[in-house]
Amino acid sequence: MLATEDAGSLPIQDDFDENRANIDQAIIDKVSVGLDYPCYPQLLGSASRPMNMVLQFLIPLSKAIPTIQIKGEEASLVSDDITETSTTIGVERAEYYLGFLRERGLTQKVKGTKACVTGPFTLASCLDRKDLLRCGASKPNVVTGLAHILSRSCKRLSGLGFDLVNVDEPFLSVMLGRTILFKYDYRFVVETLNTLIREISCLSAIHVCGRITPLVKKVLLESEVDVVDHEFARSPSNLHAYSREELERAEKYVAYGCVSTVHPEVETVEEISNSLGEALKAFGSRIVVKPDCGFGALQGMPGAYNIALKKLKNMVEASRIVKASVASGS
């Protein structure tokens, strides 16, 4: 109950292919603020060296199969044939993270570790993304092919010993609106997500941004995922999306986004504590505490990195206070 985690990104530039000073500092700082399950850092690249949560997986995939081409930050499909590859993509940062924790003696300072994988619908939506209705996510064979490839990444991360593997699917907030884009049956969406989840032997989570629509709720509750991960600071109406009984019946936990990742104002410990109190009333004790999303959206704002750390620190402190209050019955 009320264990803390983060989403992955922080507002400093990616230097994984250089001296890794920013990556290393991000790891140290995540541990230092007291997160129970810090995620490996996903940092944004520069104009000359683009990198983000999508390119982390599509760049190595484009090297393994010729049907995907990358130019700058844009990815395109040469054909719709996504052949399965034996290559495990996008896990290098996670592998480095675990090694760094061990080498620096930081492993004992956290309760566990978290890894994230960008999901097949979101990756597919970034292929030929300038035309939404014809992007890669509109092609079921592309989505299915990516799901099978990403399942290898999930299996690798789980095998490395991560305690939580999170599948990031922000595109589902667009795809699962009043109806399902591309006329997919919702069971296709559920089964595609389960392709990844079934390879995760530790706790699994799926993150969907924005408002929790009835279709998002239906898909996630019927999937095999352990943790449903959402924004609540930016979308407070999400408090009414699930009932405690529905979550308990489906044996799901809620990853509760309680601080904004787009606004630079730092929430106070009291504000976050009050928000967590509302979450306990709505969902019961099956709560994991986290920011809404990653902090990459703050990049470029003055003092963005320190702002993100202050938000995380206050979140951790608020979680401790609320947990102690619950334990004492007050």
C-alpha cells in the first residue's frame, strides 16, 4: 500500500551514448529522494541526436528489420510486413541501470526496481504518424508484429529481476474513445496487451494517459495486467472511473498519479496527502503512488530538473505520512 514509484523520464538531456553523466545523476537522484521502486531513466535527446520513449525501441528495431525507417524523429513503414526478430530491443538502459545500482551499492537503498516498455499501439501510432487514420496503429498486422517483438523485451526485463514492468500505452487514450479507432474489436486490444503481459513474471502495469473512458476501463479490467496506471492530478474526474469493488473483483491495483508532470508549480506535502486521502476513499488500499507521467514535458523550463526532484521528494514524504496515519488508525 502507498509504495512510491516514478514514470521514468526526467527533464535533462539523454547522454546514454556519450559519457552517461546525466543518466548516472538521474539514477542517484531517484534513489536519493526515497522512491521505493525507481524506474530506470528515460531521457530526451537533442535535435542532433533524437531520443524518446518511442525511438528507444524503434531505432534498434529499424536496424533489425528493413520495413521500418527512421529519419530524425520521424519513423515510417516501407511495407506493412513486420517480421518477428530474435533481437531483444530497447532494454540497454534498463540493463545499465541495474548494473549501476549494484556497482554503487544502491540496491539496498530501494525496495525494488521498475522498468518500462513502450507498448505496441503507441509504437505503431508513431509509424507514419502524420496521417492518424493511416498510421501504423491502423494496421492490425503491424500492431501484432510489434507486440510479439516487444514481448521479448518484457521477458528480458522480467528475467533481469525487475519487480515491476510497466507497458506505456498513452495512445490508448486516443484510440479508446467513444468508439475504438480503426474499428478494432476491444478483444483484439485486450489480447494484444496480454501478449506482453504474459511474458512478465513480476508485477505488470499498463499506463494510459488522460481521461479513463469506459472503453479504457473495460480493456484494462479484462486484461491480465496487475496494475492500472493513470493520471489523477491532471484528470481528477478519473477518481470516479473505477469502483473499489471492480478493482478488488478484477484483482487490480491502481498506480495513482498525484503530482502534475506538465505544470512547474511544486505541490506541497499537504496537497499531495489530501489527494492520497481521496484515493484511499475511492479505491481502498490497493494504491501505488506516482507522478501523472514522466517529467519530460518540463524540459526547457527554468529549473525544470530541480522542480521534478522536489515534486518527487514531496510525493514520497506525503506517502509516508498517509501510510503512517492509516497504520495508526487516525
